[in-house]
Amino acid sequence: MRVVIAASGTGGHVIPALAVADALRARDAEVSFITTRDRSGTGLPSR
């Protein structure tokens, strides 16, 4: 299964999305993210 998760760049959106991604990956899903470019204030690294 392939899944795309879209979330704005705030921690309130990204952190829950990461938890969902982890759960999906545990079921062998391939997960990709779409976020806003500016994630300052979330504490998350840019990749």
C-alpha cells in the first residue's frame, strides 16, 4: 500500500501525522509526506 499524508508545517499537524505514518509503516505501507516549506517553530528538521 502507498499512502501520501499532507499536513501543514505546524507541530500540531505534523506530529500526529508522524504517528499515523509509523502505524501505517508497521503494516508495510510506503508513506510519503507533503508539508509546507516553513517548519520553523515545530522543532522538526527539514529533509
